[in-house]
Amino acid sequence: YIACQKGHSNLIKLFLYNASVDVSLSWKERNWSPLMTASCFGEIEVIKAILSVGRGADIDQKSTLNVTVHQKGFTAIDIAKERQEENMKNEK
């Protein structure tokens, strides 16, 4: 999760090419995946790396996290869209 958050795409690629790494592993109580973390922090290269492995990163997985920024039921795509909207507002 920290590597996804910090944009360490080379480290992520190293992890992902290890066949025992589960790309859909999530925090149980939050149902929050590494893909969601990368989306939340706008780490495009990490997102590309996770999706390029082809081992089942679930883009439709819904978070059970319920906080102000990322509401319950959000997918990685929802999070990325929300981040983009926030960035556009901040640029104005």
C-alpha cells in the first residue's frame, strides 16, 4: 500500500511479477485495494503496472470505507474520477 501511495512503480512491478502476490488483496474491514490506493493518490504508473499484470485486479471492487473523501461503495474508477475533479477545482 505504501509503495502504491508513494508512486514506487518499479517496486510495484517487482512485487507483481512475483506470482505469489495477490493484486486484489484488500484491507478486510475496508475492502480497500492497492489499485484504490494508487487511484486515490493519482499514481498513474502504479495503476498501469497493477492492471498490466493481468492477474485479476478487480476494477469493480467496492470500498466499505466511509469517510468524507472516499465514500462507501466507491470503486478505483470512482476514486480516480473524484481525484480528477478535485484537481480540476484546485486548478481554477
